[in-house]
Amino acid sequence: MDADRTPKRGVNQPDNRAANFYLALYWGQSLAKADASFAPLAESLESNSEKILEELNTCQGPAVDIGGYFHPDMQKVVAAMRPSATMNALMTI
């Protein structure tokens, strides 16, 4: 909260997706202190943070078709809810 990294209300501002990114970043940094095998992930998240946050912010605004309300298409949901290709690639390492 001191760094003002909480979700904002406006479009193209950090929202819950950005908050989840920061959670992954801080968690990765803490794990890297306890186990060196997490250091590459923590370093990659930190070095790509600007690009990831930009990807998370620029996807906001337009309506998203998820293939239905009660029975959505899961591929469309995943694409809408995981808009940062950079973060997705890092999290699958």
C-alpha cells in the first residue's frame, strides 16, 4: 500500500490483475530467499514488470465475448483472464 499498488477504479489503470501480478512477484521474491531455484522466476518477473503491467492495463475497456454467461467457453475465459503473454510464459517455466 505504501507503493500505491492497489487496484484502481478507472480503465487502463492497475486493477485486480495487476494486484495478482504483484502477489506473484512478492511471493516469487520471498521463495527465492528460501530456495535459490525460485530466483530465476523472481528475477524474470521483476525485470519484465513494466511490460507485464502494460499488457494487463491495455486489455481493459472493450467488452469481451466469453461464449455465454452460464456455460462460458473456457478457452475464451482463459484468454480474457490471462491477457499478459509475458507473465503466462514466465509462470509455465
